[in-house]
Amino acid sequence: THKLLARVVPFAFPCQFPTNIMAEPMTKAAKADERVSEANFVTLPDEPTKYSLSDFCVPAHYQEDLEYILLPHGVIMDRIEKLARDIVADIGGEPLVCICVLKGGHQFFSDLLNFIRKLNVSSDKSVPLRVDFIRAKSYENEESTGEVQIIGGDNLEELRGQNVLIVEDMIDTGRTMVKLLTTLKKFSPKTLRVASLFVKRTPKSNLYRPHYTGFEVPNLFVVGYALDFNEYFRDLDHVAILNDTGKAKYSIPPKGEAAAEDAAAAE
């Protein structure tokens, strides 16, 4: 046990990201709200601690597909609890509309709201919650509009004058999130913030940073804790690095190759 704790400690020190790339510019109401948290997050280095698969509970069907564990489940949950505390402190007891971006955000969304609900019954301040679920789809002419099509969700006009929190699992390039925020701002919410469990450190990033971030991870092929690869690995509790065997096993062949394989099988 002591050995495990010693190896987890490096994740416990959040780093401050430069303020000029902290977050998407906010509405006037959000700028006036001094309760907005600073963009603190835990940074995993390019050469992170590598936890052996044999040290943790990993489904047998994934044992040959992963290189190592990047983030154990317990570390993830502890960080989510801290994000929940930050959100509750910032919102100051006002109602909050939480919007989950499907599919990937569902696990983080569920765990984050569970921690907020626990805080609601154990602290002096409580946050009235409403929830909704959406998918964001780019328009064909996305380069000219800078917006996305929002699929699902209730009447977005009801966001007018509300505190809104967008919950996402991973910010990769940041382009889709910036477009989603551009679209939602048309409905004039009181505040519009984003919570993302992961931000990938990639040269393709537009330098967008959400208001609440769990971990900044290196530009590696990460799966687990609802981060999928072609719909697999959502049932892995930890965040792990996918190896070449896993990539090959769960890759979807191009349509032409798939048709050829089906024809060969039929013969």
C-alpha cells in the first residue's frame, strides 16, 4: 500500500496555466463574477509514471491491448471530487444547468454530479441542478459559420439568463468546443463555463482551455474511463495507453476492405 501511495503523489500538484490561454472569452456577466476559479489542473509530463497492468484490476479481455496504466481510477475520482468542490464554491448557491456532451462525457458527468449532490447535503451552500444531454455536430460549412449543430437537448431558449456548465470528457484540438460555445452564446446565458476531465497537450491545439480541467495529458493514445476507441474500453475504470495490438484489434477497416472480407467469408 505504501508503495502505491508513493507513486501517486506526483499527480497531486496542480500547475497554473498562463492566463492568456486560460479560457474562452466569457460573457459580461461571467466577467463580473469574481467567483470563477483559476484554471488549475494536474499536468502529466511527456514521460509519465507508468503503472503496471498487473498492479490493478483490468478486464481480462484488455490485458493484451494496453501498454500501461496512466491514471488509476482512484486518482481520477479524487480529482473529480475536487472539481465538484470548485464548481460549488464558484456558483455560490445559484441554480446551475449542467449539459453533458455525449457520448464520451457521460461517465465524467455522472461522477461529477454525484459529488455535487453529496456536497449539497453536507455543506451550508447547495446548488439547485438541472441536467440535459446534447451531441455537437459540425455543419458542412463549419469553416464559414464557426458554429455547430446541437442535436438533442431541451429548448435551448431556456438557457437564457441561466448559469450553464458544459461537461466534456476530453478537449483535443479545442475547435469543436469553441464552436459549441459560439453557438450557445446566442441564447444569452448568465454564465457559460466548461468542465473537461482531460485536455490533451497536442501541437494541433488552438490553445483553448476550459474553466475547470482535471488533467492535462500528453499527446498519447489514451483509453478508459469512458474514453473509447471505436466504442471499446468504456468498461475500463482506469485511463491507460493503448498498444499497437489493441489498435489493430479494434480498428474499423475501410468500407472497401470490410466488404471484401465479407465476400471472402461468404465464399
